[in-house]
Amino acid sequence: MPTKFVVGHPLIHLAYAYEVSSRTVAIESLAMTACCYNFLHKYFDDPSYTQPSTYSTNSPLEILEKVRQDSRFDGVFQHQAGSIEELLSSHESAVLEHWNAWNISDPRAQFEASQRAAVALLVGSEQKDGKYDFFLVHLLTTSHAVRVVLPLIPAKFQIPLVRQWWLFTLVVYITQLRPVVSVDKIDDVDLKGREWKFVVDQALKSNQSMDPHYVKGKKFL
């Protein structure tokens, strides 16, 4: 199955299974995991790919900005939704440099930072035709899935799972042509007194309430 069509669904559906206590969804998730096992796993299975980077930071957003400015990725793709396999085949060292730059010294704080980065990627990036990016939505939904699954797995697998999400985030960001991410677009919004009830109403009653990706985005923001 082409990687760009997987978009983290095995992990997303595993989290759904726990959230709604569904064995059927859990079996579906495991089946998808078996079908989607691909070349990406070598980066997690082989410890030699985890090595000191040329720089280090505890901020995912700082790394994303460095990726955006990294001229090595200029012209790699002419259109969005490029091939992740092609990216890693031609620019593996550059991608891994940024992947390994995330210093997870305080797992709790840095996981929170990763979730803020997932929100910023979706909401703070440029919209086209008034719509959020389909693939960036999945960075948010997979981040939520990681949050659900983390307390349920042995501690030795927790940071590796977060780093898997991080590599997925980086390669999707690059294949989506590295949009500018503006946190100000989030921080400067005038809420006009609206609270979470407004978000729930939009998810359940707006004219986009039948679009599952719109509803998922609202749920996980």
C-alpha cells in the first residue's frame, strides 16, 4: 500500500478501539498494521539510524522551521502529496538529521509540545480554498492516537512511539511542500466569548458535520 495513503490509520484506529472499547476496530487496526508494514520501519528497528544530529532542540516547531528553511529540500517535489519513499531514498541523511535533532529530555513536557506542534501545523498553516490540508489533519489525529495509546503500552515503547510519530510528521510536512506555520494565527484569534460548546456544536451541527475529517479535526483540537 502506498505510504501516502496510509496516513497513520493503523495507529488512529487502534486508539479508536480503546476509546470505544471495540474488539472489531482493534482487529481492523491490527490487520491494517500488518498490511502497512513497510520500509519506514527500518528507521525504528535498526538503532543505527538514531544518532547525534548536527544540532539539538526540545522544540518540534523550531525543527519544523529549520526544515522549512533547509535548501536541501528545495525542488524535491513540484506538487503536494509527494512520495515519502522517494523523499527518503534521495534525502535520507537530511531527514534523519532533523529527526534526530529533537532532544526528548523531559518526555511529558515534550510530548505536550509535540501535540501543540500538531495543532499548529494544521491551524497555523495556509489554507487553500478555505480548507485545511488533508494530510496535516492526520498529523493531528495520529498525535491524539499516540496520547491515547501511550498509557497502555510498556514504558520502554513510549518514547520510540513518539519518535515514530515525529518521523511521520517530518516526512509528511516535507511532502506537503513545507508550508509556513504561524502560531500567531492561533494566539491572535479573538474568541468572542466562544468556548468548547461552540466547537462541539460546529462538529455536530454545522454544514460540514457529515465530513468525518472535519469532525475529527474539531474533536482533537
